[in-house]
Amino acid sequence: MAGKIPNREAVAKREIGRTAVSRQLAVVLSVFFLAAVFLVPVGQYVYDRKHGNTVSLNPAGENRVQSASLVAEVERRNSAILEDIDILEDTLEERSFLRKIFLPPLQYVLLRFLGQGNEKAIPGRDGWLHFAPALEYLTGPPFLDPDQLKKRSKAHELWQPPLHADPVKAIVDFNDQLAQRGITLIVLPVPVKASIHPEKLSTRLANGKQPEQPLANRSWQPFAIALKENGVRLFDARPVLSKYAGKNGGAYLATDTHWLPGAMAEVAGELARVIRTEMPDLQGNGGFRLEPQTVVGQGDIARMLTLPDKMSLFAEQQVSLNQVTNGQQEFWQPDRNSPVLLLGDSFANIYSSEGLSWGKGAGLAEQLSHLLQQPVDLLARNDSGAYVTREILAGELARGRDRLAGKRLVIWQFAERELAFGNWKTIDLRLGENKKTDFYVAPAGEEVKVTGVVAEVSRSPRPGAVPYRDNILTMHLVDLQGENGKLAGEEALVYAWGMRDNRLTGLANLRPGDMVTLTLTGWDAVEGEYGSYRRTALDDEMMELEMPNWGRAIDEKNKL
């Protein structure tokens, strides 16, 4: 009778039991294993010591306001610990020497030979790049779907305030508050690149018939109807940009998220025509003129790829733009006394703010001024168009500075993708009193050296993770000390560079409890130069109402 055939389990056990590993091989394998475990952290430690990198955290939020009840205090400390862990993880990832060594060449290989981008940059056809969140906006769920609104409202970390997902509610509220002061609102969402140029993603569309209408999220039409029903004026730039692209071969920069100068000017021209028709008294005679310029640059999406220096696979692009000057050949400047106020993001700033690397003096506000021959007031910030410019406006009003005085028209421009990803909180535009504060503000025209303790500091983004090369952080300093004795206030709100040209500054390493020495200048003196840059705010919204200073690090540890 034939013997019983062993099953697979029995065979595996027998083979494992007979596996022979020599002592020498065991020693070699153990050495390699231990080396792999310990060499990376040791190497990271040596790297950090060489570059002066330190990581300091704020254990359980010791410098934050204490909660009233025991349960609330436990929840607060738990959230603070989770936030500190998140900060630590981000810091370790950003400073990893292995990441700096291997990520750029690996990204180059993936892009060059496999056509793969990363979590932010999606390669398209003909050397074009697309911003991943913009594609998610087009192809994702309807942003007004009740389930999606509910899901987004919960999409925040424990230590972050709740997110407000409904854009219609926020826009209607803003419109109603302006209407109470006799001010007209025009909402101007700027479409994402793939909405106008789907052929740069799809070979089928490139070789066949184009869509009859520019692409949009499935909630776009319900959104437009809802605004109309609530008396909000929506300016749809989609047909204008689509027509411009058809005539000129494109409406957007190839490796950037933003529109071409000519496309922006076309939208500004159509918008100005609407304004002249409905509010003819806003057409002025300001003497503004155009000065043609040529600019060469590389797109923000290309920079997100973190390719090796001098190994970019994308050529720089040359564009022609029109700078706006006055009769004295001086660059255009916003005018707070203008009856027109533009709230905008980087689409308004792209040819106006030099930090975006596409020239200056030729942005959306400048073009509107030239077309209307009318000064225009401007509040612009390069990110978070869903709320940040309204927040800036509300902050000025709360301080007793009536930025809406004499205004007839407010134009609110934001990136259309914000409809699906922005924080659409309602913001009170109530005019407050100009009260005396204990917060220190540097005297006008002076630079004051101070030393203080960081009570709270906003977080800087990881370089390459956002489509902007620069970021301003916000600090709350306490226990201030000046060179010549006691200052006028013992605490101060300070704005300072946290990231420059996609590199974190020393100030980005600060944590609550750290001591820092800065040179302070009144924010009013530099707002025209730095006010349009992206800024991360403090969690304490009331703190944001204080008058800020501009800070510059002067000690070696935090020197820019």
C-alpha cells in the first residue's frame, strides 16, 4: 500500500525544521540588520547637528489658555499632544537627509521614463502639468451634495476648528451684509486649467471633437442657480476663457496653475464692460496707461515636482504682459478711497506679485483700473480664497478701520476649486471701535529690536506641498524686552517669513516657549509689499484682530 502523501503544512514544517544557517551567516545578517536599524537615525542626528537643526515641542500645550472644566482640559491637552505629534512627523519628514538625497532623482526617473508625477503635480500632454486638487474638483463628487457637505464638515483634525463646506451659504451671507451698506457684489470664480484645456489630458479629446461646454463639477449649475435665486451676481469666466483659448491656442500657462496674461486681460475686459453697462458712473478718467513687457518663468506645478537642480524636464515659458502705470510713469498702487474693491487670490496676483515669479504691475486689479480708468482698492492673498480676503476685510473693520467706506462695488475673485475644498465660514463684517490695545506696535518709520517668548506660532507648509514658494507665519510674542527699557506693550502680534523660495527659514522652527530676537517694523509700512503673500494664521481668531508688526530675525540661530 502506498505511503500517505504529506499535506503542504507538513512539508513546510519539515523544510523549516531542516533550514540550516551557519554561525558566520547569522552574524553577517544580524550586523546588516542592526546597521539598517541604527545607521539612519545616527546619520540623521549627525546631519541635524551639522546644520543646526533642532526640534522643540510644546508639551500638552502648556502655553495655551487653560480650559474651564476638567473634561475640556483633558480634551484640550489630548488635542495639543496630537498636534505636536503631527508637527514632529512633518518636521522629521522635511529634514530627512535620505529624502533630500533620494527623492529628487527618484522623481526624475519616475517622470522621465514612466510619466508619473506626485500627489500634487499630474503630467499631461505636450509638456503640460496639472494641479492634482484641480482635477479632483472636476472629477470628484458634486460639492453641493448633502452627503459630501457632511463629509467635508468633519474632514479636519481634532486640534483644528470645524470646516464650513457650503459655499452658497457663505457667499449669500457676504452679499447680504454688503447690500445692507448699499454695495454690489460680483462673484468671479476662475475655472481650473483642465476645465478649459481637457485636450491636454486626453488624447481622445485632442484628436477628436471638443466638449460643447467647458468642463465643470457636477454641482456647478446648481451652484449658479442658487446664487441667482438669492440675488448674487455671478460672473462666469468660463465662456470668455474658452473663446480666448480657441483663438490663441491656450488660456493657461503650461506648467503653472494660473491663466495667461492675455486671458486674464480678456476676462478683465468683459468684466469691465459689464460694470460700465450696469454702473456707468464708475467709468473714470484716471490716466492709466499700458507698458508692454516680456517675462520668462517656470510654473508653480513644475516646482512641486522637487526635481534635481538643473535637471528640470520643463522649459521656461515666455509671456507678454502689460504693466499699468499712471501719468507719472509710476507703477499702479491700490487706492483705499476707490469705490471699487477687489478681493482676490493668486489669480489676481500672478502678474502683480514678484514672489510668484511672473512679473509685477500687471495683475487683475491693474487691468481693471486701466479698463475703467478708475483707481481700484485691493485685498489679495495667494491662497484660501474662500475666506482669507473676507477675513482680512473683517479684521480691518473690527479694528475700527472702515475699508468699505465709500465703496460701490466689491468683486470677489477666487479659484473655482475652492468650491470643493475651501473653508466657507461666514464672517461678520460689523464695524468696530478703534480701541487702545496693550499689544505693542512699532512706531511708524522705526525699526525696534525686541526679545520675546513665543506664546503661539502658526505652522509653515512643507516646501513643495503648496503651489507657492513663499509663506508668512504668524507669532504671538509675550514678555517683550527692548533695548532701552520697557516697551509700550508686553506682547505683540508679528508676521515674518516662514518659507522663502521653497526653503523653510529659521523662524519656521520656533515652538511655543522658545525665545527669539527680532527687529520689528509696523505692518502698515510694508503691507503694500508683503500683504499679498500667503500667510498661515493663528488658531485664535481674536488674536488676529490685533495690529501686527513685521518681524525680521537678527540672531544667528534664526537668521534668514
